[in-house]
Amino acid sequence: MSRKSRFANMSLAVALTLPLMAACAGPERIVTKEVMIPVPTKDEAPDWLMAGYRPEALPEFVAPDDPRASSALTPEGEKALRLIIIDLTGRDDAWRNWAR
């Protein structure tokens, strides 16, 4: 093949390819459609779970050699600690049930 015929073939290939590339690269027409699809949603957590937690009473820790101590807590402190643990355990259970 001569140099002229190779050039002619290449020119023909470019001439045929350019219009195709221009057609492909044209502006896209995007059409937005609204589609109603049911999406499962979770109910909001109850207000009492969303509220911050503050125990009614805090346990009073005392030295182990204090005559009032039975576990480095006074009897009132043990009761307060038990109530806090009961409240927090109940809140934890409620969160887990709500999250299911």
C-alpha cells in the first residue's frame, strides 16, 4: 500500500468516526420522575427514653473501715445504687425492644 492510499484510508476512517463520536457526546436529556415506593420507617423512640437520665439519688461511698459500710456504701447508698441499676437495666431493655 502506498503512502497516499494509507493516508486516504485513515482520512476516511476519521471522517466516518467523527460524526459518530459527536452524536454520542451530545447533551443528555435527563427526565426526573416521581415514583411512590413504600419505605419502612421506625417509630420514634418514646419521650422518656429520649430524655436524659438523672438518678433520683446517688450512692454515698464510704471507707471500708467506716462502721456504716457494708460494701463501702452506706445502706442508703446500696439502696440508691440498686435503684440506679434497676432503672438503667429497664432503659436498656426498652431501647433493645424499641430497636427490634
